[in-house]
Amino acid sequence: MTELVRLIREGASVDAIGDYLNALPSMRREEEVTTLRRGEQAELFDIAADAAPIRLGHFVPEAAPPLRPVHHAGRNTIATLAHFQRFQKRFARPTEGADRLIGYNASNAWFIKPGYFVAYETDGRDEWERRGGVVVDYHQIPGGDVPRGWPDVVPNSQGLQRLVYLNTRDFMRRVSTHVSIGRASREDAKGDLLLDYWFTLCRRERDSSTENE
């Protein structure tokens, strides 16, 4: 059992968990965060409700220039092989519009790509604010330039990716300086309903502008 798992199972505060993660070397932090399983991620999402609202600057530091990619290593809880649960969310600041980020999912499930999105803060939407401070919205896709090397932008209604991303959103909460936790929702005739799918993200500190994993 890792120390992170122990803290979660013992119901530690989000501040205590954040302090622990902030003190770890970057690779160890990423390893611990991306080995959390379904139950642990669900508990962590609930614990993170007590954190300050997450902001866009968590995903792309404010000093980063437009179209400079920032990679977040992740693990989701979709019922599949562990290899296919590993992925990256890749974010960038667009050339226009300081109130949003653009991005896509780089997945080991190569047959389901690319899952483009627009991310923005949930301020002013009471129900969404309670879910998380930032929403990753797959109803929207980038309308302008994307970073060099990113795949072609396609709507989430196209191809096999529609089974994962169509009509969905991810609501994000802050855990530590580098780590966030998300929960998915899907919109249908009954409204935008939370799903029992969670995922962790850990922002990589190294330069992502030339990283193509």
C-alpha cells in the first residue's frame, strides 16, 4: 500500500494529501497518482470537495505562451485492462481567449482518438461549481489553431470516440500543486448527470513542447 492510498483510506484532509504529494519527487508523485484504483479515486474526489476551487492556471501555468502544450499523466476507472486506463490529457492556451484552454486525450486505446475539448472555469453556474472549479467540455472543440504535432481536430460525434466523449463533460477538483481529480458526466434528455467514472491527473514539470509519447 502506498502512502497516498493510506492517507485516502484513513480519510486524511485534502491539505494533508496535498502536502504529501507536493513533497514527492515528480516521477514518484506521478507513479502514486496513476496507480490509484476506482474506489480510491472516488474517495479522493469527495475529499477534494474541501479544496479551494481549481483554476485554469493549474492545467497550463499563466506564464506559458499560447500553443505551448502541457501534459498531464492520467489514469481513468473505465472497466478495461490497466494498460488502456493510462492516458494523458494535453492542454494548451489558445491564441485567442484567456478564459479557456484547448486540449485532447492521448490514449493507449489508439482506436479511440482524439477526444478534443475546451476547458473553462465553472464560476456562475451553481451546480457546476459544486462539482468542480473547471469543466473539461467535450461538447466544444477548438475552433482555431492547435499546437504543432497534435492530431486533426474532429467532432466527438465522429468515429469510435463518440462512444466515450459524445455529450460528456469532466468536472475537476484540485488535490495539490500538480494533481487534480475529475469525475465525468453525460448529458441526455434528463439533464447533465454525473457518472461513476473518475480519473486522476498529474501535471508533468518537464517541457512538453517536444514530448510526443
